[in-house]
Amino acid sequence: MADREDNFSYRLWRYDGAPGELIPLLQSAQIHFGYIPRRAISYISSVTGIPESEVYGVTTFYSQFRLQPTGKYVIRACAGTACHVSGSKQIIETIEDELGVEVGDTTKDGLFTLNTVACIGCCSLSPVVVINDDTFGRLTPSNLRKLLRGYKRREKSASTAAPVGENV
């Protein structure tokens, strides 16, 4: 983590007004914070002299940048052709219903973020979702609900487990 912070600070410290530096600065901020908070936009603006509105405009233009933190579990639901034909719309709606979140948002408890992607590259397993680094295919609304509830149960049991060294 110190490397990431140092990289962000180093990039800002080395900023010499060269054109094309805004995107690398935003990338460093996102690597450091996990997203681009308002304070990073203000800080980048003050160091570069680029108006905050322009920094914000670049941030919102590129889909690689996030203005909100992501959940512990990032769900990427495939919306590619093979998955679409196999029912990805219903899969996405099931996730939204089960978690109470819309595409692009994070659940209130901070556990899940739902995004769609153009293709995951597992067309033979369609419809597919990836949760962090784990791929799940041939999904139905039923087995998807079970999968998501399993993640929620694990989190609930982990949060209620006694800390190490304490008697129960």
C-alpha cells in the first residue's frame, strides 16, 4: 500500500505541466484509493492548474474511472451476444433483485458492486458472471440466488465469529 501512495504522491510531485499527464494522475489516484474521491480531484486540480470541472469531466468520460468505492465482491455480469441469447438479461435482473442494487451501484452494506461487461470470453458457459476472480457459468436465476446467498452467509458468519483470542 505504501508503494501505491508513494506512486500517487510521486506523480503529483513530478508533474511538470506536460500535456497528457491528467490520465496517468487519475490512474494513480484510482490505484491508491480504489476509486477517485472528490478530494483527489481537488488535489489534482490544485497541483496541475486544470479546473476541477475539467478533471471531473475526464474522470466521468472514461469508463475505467470510478467515483465511488467498489464492494468487497465485484460482480461482472456478461452482456455479450452468447450470454444475451442465453438469458443474461434475466440473470442481471436476478442479481439486482437479490441484492437490491442496480447495474453500476454498490450495495448499502458495501459487500457487492454490480457491473456489466461486453464479453467475459466464456461463451460456451453462458450466461456467465465473474465475482472477483471466480467465474460462474450456465447460470439460472435459481442457482444464481443460491450462489449470492452463499456469499452473504459467509460474510454474516465471518462478521459474527469471535475475534481470535476471545472466549465465546
